[in-house]
Amino acid sequence: MSRRVLIHVGTPKTGTSHLQDVLFRNRERLRDQGVLYPADRFDAHFLAALDLMQLPWGGLENEAVGAWDALATRVRSHFDAHSEGTAIISHEILATASRGQVQRALATLGHPDTEIHVVLSIRDLVRQIPAEWQENVKHRRELPYARFLAQVRDPARDSAIGSWFWGVQEVPDILDRWAGDLPPERVHIVTVPRPGGPRDLLWQRFSRTFGLDDLALDVEAERPNPSLGVPETTMVRRVNIKANKIVPPSAYRPLVRELLAHQTLSRRVESPRLTLPPEDHVWVAPLQQKWTDLVRERGYAVIGDLDDLVGAPPPEQYADPDSPDEAQVADAAVDAITALLVENARLVHIERDLRGQLDGAHRDLERAYLRPTYRWREKTVRRLQHSRAGRFALRLYRAGRGRSSRSA
Amino acid sequence: MTDPAAWGWTAHLREGGTTPWGQWSGTAEPQGPFLPGAQQLELLRRVNLTGRPTPVLAEAVLATDPPRRTRPALPLAGVLVVADHGPRPVDPSDLGDNDLARLAAVLLAQHLATRPLAEPRVGWRRPWRIRYHLLGDPEHAAPLRRHLIARGRPPGGYGGQVLVIGTDTGRMLVDLWTAHSFRHGAQPWAGWLAMCVRRGALPTPLDLHLVARREIDRPAPNRVHVVTDPALAPRLLGLRGGPGLPQPMAASAVDLARRVGAALRPVVPPERRTRLLSDVLRPRLADEPGLPLVIPSRHRDWVQDEADRLHRQLERHRYPVHGDPALVRPVDRAGVEAPDVSVTLALAIRLLLETELQHREEGP
């Protein structure tokens, strides 16, 4: 076995959160079995990707400065300590790295002396396009579905939406940037199974790609990134329109994205699912076919079936999130309010507990102050603070004593 | 990409050439694994038009990616082999100044990140110093605070007084955006101001009444003074003179600072970023000629309403107000409603060439 780095570069919405969760939770076991997943925190590779691409991300970039070099150093140190082995790096936003950034990434990982394998997991555009809009909504965006689609369709791609969408989803371009210098057998394409397939089929494909089949791992999902239905997504978008001005990102993430979207609204599985509008199938189908042909022609190692990339036909009844069934949106809103009430009740309980602890600490502090001269000194200080001369005298006293913050 | 004409143009630009892509006809062998993007090539051409960059700067321009939240490096239109995927090719001369200014800001940020920081001047602490806190308009508060720190009077401490410094509301809005730009890189002026208007209230630091009320309502309140005439602030703090009243900076200078600030965010930690912007970039931009920003006409009514509200609140309340409360009302002054991106780009290119001069002077 040689020194191998498997670098999984995307695409978003292809089960990457589950994969990264399993790898992170099992990193000790993996290391014992000769596989390095270099991460001290769940989002370590996300931060490294932000650093590599110099990408601001709502303040998280502050924690990312130097993260890529730190990650690459760990990989190289691992290989210095072990003459052979495998290291895995995974984050889906790496898909958008430029050619220069890819060159830098591979060089810092030891390319060409180290055997680099690029892994790209892909899913049909019929599912990816609505999933990307939903992801945008869960990241505070306010734009309606129709406007999102128009920006994706715009060939100029000069909007933030269009530029980002194609950067992380255009499979041939991602492969040009990441796999241009690699032999095709070191480029692994994992296809996401069609809807309705066995639940663990995608994991089996990832497991085979990363050489994890024979390793003992806990593969239960703890950080799923579940999808929302049409009324639920619309409701979150309406919340964004109202709340973005007043709720800071640090509160939005736990309350809206985690509590409402992931933990509450994603459980409403009976509502209509978000799909591609029927008229967009006309341009998506041939584009998808072109991409599939290109992957097939280039002879990459495909794990799964390229036929998985043929999108489902348009639904008989299209549920438009820009003109939703208002009763369903109201139902989703009731669930959301209930979840927020439950969370509020939990926080009120915690607040009460903390208040009790604080009162106890105050009482202890007061007892400590009950020395005979304390009340007299306190009264004197208060009286002195009311006059200019008194304040000056106090300042002189404190300067002479040394520390102004010491209790009298 | 092995297009000989594109590589020929790249070589021409590396040598200081200024011929636009549309008029180019020479060829050359490939000089790297991939062609730089249209933005990098056109920016280098503009730099060549302005001065003579060293090979180091030319290579840096060609190797630096545009910020990834915007369009990626774009392929050249008219090359022989065009992929049928990826971003659409462009003629570099069709690129907007905005695209080039963004890239120039990334280059400046990369240069700035390597600059050493001098320790700020801090005088020895006088035990008899007046304790103070400065709030309100950050462009008026910050120089005064620095002046006091240099004289051994850092802010804070037990007791003391709180000065909430303000001026006319239009200027305060420009000042706050300027301060944001030099702290962490703000969003564009038009978008930032529109957001304030949508929110329906002045940003908290500029709502002098609200700031004063908050200070008064603290459990251990300090003495609060609102100052509507910033010239009075030094005397209230026991200074005979002061640092002088700050003049608003040229719109393009602040626009460049906010772009460089944004590009610095993923490069250096926040504290160092703020100091690089305020201690290194700001002094260079401070005297840049040009008109400052003023409130665009479409928002003037809103600013007038907010100023009137603030004026009424300052007249009614019980904290001392130094200066006429009416001074918070907007003043007509010369300025531009938005930065001119072409001026920002020209300034950025001049700065890039200046940093080159420093490299030459500092070199072996």
C-alpha cells in the first residue's frame, strides 16, 4: 500500500454531511486501522476549505485562518510517521475551488509524490436544483423560487446565486479543475441512488470508494441534513423576510436552521416535495445527458450507476413554492411556533435555574461582606461619590492603594 | 488550454504590454499549466497602462483569483478551443471596473497581510486622569480616543463620564459606514444605507438619545453627556487642544478600504485585520483627494425625519447636551452620492504600484 490521499470535493446535497459525520465520529477507530481523518472538530475540513479558497462565510472565516495549511501539515506528518497509509479529506464546497487553489491544495498534500485520488459524488440536476434553493433558504436567503431559477438559467452567471450554483454543481467544470492532471482511475465518481432505493446504498458506495468496507465503524447518522417540503420551505423563506433584519446570524443558525428546519419541519414528510418546475426539465435533461456522456467518455471510476443521473420525470401535479397552499403553510407555521414555545420553555427553565444560582452567589457574597466595618465604609464611599472633592479624594486613595477595582 | 494567441497576449502583458485582447495577433508557447482568467489579464494590462510593475507584481496579478463569492476567473473569448461548459468566455475589455477593482482589492489585501504592525503609542497612565467612555459617531470618537490613549488616558475605569458624540445625521451615517469599512470591510454604501432605511431606524451607535438612555439606565450609571458639536468634546475631557476635527475621506478611498477589508477577512485574524486597516491602510488613504460621500437624494427625506426625531428627543431629555441639539439635522455639503468605481480602481492600481516601489526599496 502507498501513501494515498482521498479528497472528496463535492457536490453539495449528495449525502456529504452523513459521510463526514461517520468519518469524524470514527476518526480514532480509523486511525487504529491505518486511515487518517484529520479533524479535531466536526467542521475542520469546512474551515480548511474556507481558508484554501479565501472564502468569507458569515464570520466563520475568522476561525479558518491557516486551517488548510494545518490540515495539510497533519496529513504530511502522518505520512512522515507511517511509511504508508490513507488520509481522507472531505468537504463539498471544495467543488468551487479555482485551478490555482486546486494546484496549491494538491501540492501541500504532497502531490505528485503522494497518490492523490479525487472523489466527486453527484446527483441528478432534477433534484439538485430545488435542493440548492432550499439550502439557500436555510442560509437566510429571501428570494422566491422563480427568481432563483431565473438566475440559475442565466447563461452570464454573473449573479451570486448563478456563480455559486454552477461553481459547485457543474460536474464537467469541477472535474476539469480538480482532475485535469490525474489519471482517470484516480478520479472516483459516486452516484447518488434514485429515490426509493435501499436506504444504505449511498453509504455502501461511499464505503467502497474510501476503502472502508472491511473496517468496524459506527455508521448511524447523527448529523443528517434533511430536506423540507414545499410549504415548510416557503414558511422559512417568509420567516427570513421578516427576521433577517432583527435576528443575527449567530441566533439564526441554532433557532431557524437547526431547530425549525432540521429538527421540526423536516419531520413533516406528508407535505408536497419541492421539485423542478415541469418547464425546466426541457433544458435540464439534455444538459444532464451531456455531463453523463462526458463522465463515461473520460473513463473515470464510477461507483454506482450513471443511469442514476437520469432525473425523474416532471410530477403530475407541480407544487409551486411561490404560490403554495396557504393552509399547509399555516400548518407548518403552527408546528414551528410550537417548537419555538417548547424551546422557549426549556430556556425559561434554564434561566430560572441560573437565576437561582446567581442569587445564591450574591447571598454568599453578601455574607462575605458582613464584616463590622463594611457598612460604614460603604456609606462613606457613597457619600464621597456625590461631590467633586469627594471623588477626587477617592481617586487619590485608590491610586495610592494601587488597584482601583479592589473592593473597599 | 494551449491557445497560442492567448499565451502570446499573456507573455506580452508580462513584459509590460498594453495592447487590448481584441487587437492582439501574436502567439507564444504555453507558460504554465493553465491560462490566467480574463480578469487577471485585463487588470495587468490596466496596471501596465498606469506604470511599470515589477515581474513580482505581474506574476501576483496573474496568479490571484477573484474573490470566490463573485464570478470566477473567466475564459477569454475568441480562443481556438472553447469548452462547452464552465463560465462563459468574455472579451476582457468588456469587463466592468467592478470586476477589476475586486481583484485589485484581493491583491492589496494579500500585500497588506504581510506588513508589520507598529505598537500603538501609549503614554504612561496618569493616576489623576479623568475616566471617560467615548460613544456615538466612531469617526469623531476614535481619533479623540487615540489622542487620549497616547497621553496616558485609556478609556474606561471606575466612574468617569460618558460622552456620546454626534454631528449632523447625514455625516454620522457616512462616518459609521467609513468606520465599518476600516474595521472589517462593509457592504457597498448604497446597500448598507438601504438596509438602514428598511430597518426604519438609525443604527444604534448613531441614535444618540438611545445610547445616552442605555448608559443612564445601567445599574451603576456614569455621568452622561451628549455632544452635538464635536469641537466641544476635548474640553469636556480636560484637554486644551485635541486631535482636530476629522474631515470625511474621499468616497473612493473608503470604497477601496471596504473592498480590501472584505478581502482581508479570510486572510488574517480579526484583531490584526482591524489594525492593518486602521494603522497601515488608513494613513495612506487619509489624504487621498476626492469628494466625500453624501446621502443619496432618494434617502434624504428618511434621514431628515430621523434627524428631526433625534433633535426632538435631545431637546426633551434630562442629560446635558453640549452644542445645539439642532446640529444633528442634515447639512447640505459637497459630495458624491456613490463612489465612482473607476476612481476606486485607479486608486487601487496606484497603490499596487506603490507597494511595488516599497518592495524595490526594501529589497537587497
